Amino acid sequence: MQLENYFISLFEQKHIGDDGAVIDGFVYSKDAFFENVHFKTTWMNHYQIACKSMLVNISDAVAMNATPKYALLSVAMPKSISKEQMQQLAKGFKDIAKKFNIEIIGGDTISNTKLDITITIISKVKKPLLRDTAKMGDIIAYTGKIGQSFKDLQKLLNGGKLHKKSKFLDIKLRNTFIKKSQRYLRSGMDISDGLFSDLSKLSNASKIGYKFCIKISKQEGCSGEEYEMLVSFSPRDIKAMKRRAVQSRTSLNIFAHAARKKYTNRCKAHHF
């Protein structure tokens, strides 16, 4: 068993298993964004770091068809950080919060040897989109394009520079698509660890396998930090789903059907 999955399995809790925990009409989600794990300060300025850390966390709320309302920030900063860099961080947090009508209600700051950020997002939800509700025969699809984040990461690791609109720096969330198509979606989650890895999570949660109808390269399937949506829906709703995709200017890529087959993820783990 992968180390991350093993550790999570040690907590026997019914609320664990989705992008966030659904409790009494709220969704609670939390993600870490750590220097030298998720980013390097030579790759991104502090404004970009703050923006991406917020978007990564908001993605979990979007993935569950929830509306983010509040954020708690925990920021561990090196003593060498300048006031200007602190201002950039604050502006990034506030700009994204304003874009999604989120109120930053508190958190914690501590001294550290590097810049580490963790954010808790509290969201409201009426009909949560879960991972364990896919059915046999469902159409499996993902939004947008995948694979570019891996290419951009390789470019950075090789000393290259990215355009400011690079997907690695500037995440586009699919909140409009999810809201428009929520009545037809049977299950869903965001693609953070790579399509193939997240298919494994959906497979385990819903007890399904997949029959692929198109070939997806390993580079595309293993590319992490895509933050597109992985969804399932009934074949009878395919026309309605395609209309919602057009209305929200979202490309919807159908690539498999849920089937009684064993699914094995062959991507290298991102976290361990």
C-alpha cells in the first residue's frame, strides 16, 4: 500500500474520503502548499504563490459542488522574508478571496526556515458531489486539457521560465461548469494527483473499474496539479452534459465507461 494511503487508512472516520468533509450542510477542506515540495520561490513570486495556494484549496470546494465562504490561513515564513514579499502574499490571498466571495476569518503565522502555507476552506453545500456514487455503465470524462502541468514542471526543473498564463502558475477552476451540470453529475472530484491516480481513488470509492474508449498517454495520465474535474454521469444525460459544457465554455473529454474490471494505477506517487 502507498504510504499516503496507509496513513489515511489509520483514521477510521466516515467523513474522510472525498475532497472535503461534509458535515451539517458545510464542507471542510484543507491542503498544504509547501516550499521545495509544491513550489520554489525562484519559480514564482510571492503574489503567485499566495494565489495558487488559495486556488488549490478552493478547488476542493468546487469539486464537491460547494460554495466556499470562509478561509483560515496558516503561514510559516522564513525570518528573511521582506515586508514587500509579505505584502505580495497578503494581496494574493485577498485577491483570490475577493474573486470567489470568500471571507478570510483568521489563522496563524509562525517563523520557519522556508515558506509553508496551509489553508482551511469552509463551504456551504446543498447537494455534495461525492466519489462513491459512480454507477456501472456511467460515462467517465474529464474537463479541459491535461498533461501541460507536467511539461511546465519539467521546464522549471531544467532552469526554464514559464509564461504568466501557464497552467502551472494560473489555475482555472471549473466552478461554472459544475454549477450548470450538477443535476446530471453522478460523481466527481478534482484532478490533483494526476488523472490515472485519481481514477484509482474513484475506483476504490465507487467499487468500479473502467473500459477505456480512447488512449491516454502516460505523460497526460500521470501529470499532477491539473485541477481539472473528473466526473461520471449516466449515458442518457450525455446530450445535456455536452450542452452544459458549451454553455460554460468547458471542453468535456469522454474517455471511458465504468465497468466490472480491475483498475491499476501505474503512475509514481506524487507525495511519497
